[in-house]
Amino acid sequence: MTQKGVIKSLKRDKGYGWIHSNDGIDRFFHRSACNKNGIEFANLLEGDRVEFQTNDENVNGPRAEELKLL
């Protein structure tokens, strides 16, 4: 399912971050979620608006995949 949200926090040294989605859920994302759409993880900033696919079936909690900058 496609969602929109804002990058809430980034852990650059670890290669992951969190997105606060429009549905109120915070979703984890790994730097590999950026690769399919040509986004460089290093260029992301907290507060950037993004669109992404959800994967809430992950055992470790809700995830965001296939990020696109808006």
C-alpha cells in the first residue's frame, strides 16, 4: 500500500531511519529502501516528505520500502 510521510529521524552511521506516516504510524526504513528509485540515503534529511510502500507484515514491526522524495 502506498503511503506518504515525513522523515522523522536518521541514523546515518547505521544506515537506517524512521518515517512518521500520514496514518500516524512510525515506520522503520533501511538505506536499501532508497536504491530502487535513485535516492541516495546520504542526501536524505529529517523533515523530507516521502512516498513509500508499506510492509507491515515484518516480524520486527512496520517498515517502509521503495522510498520516493516528494
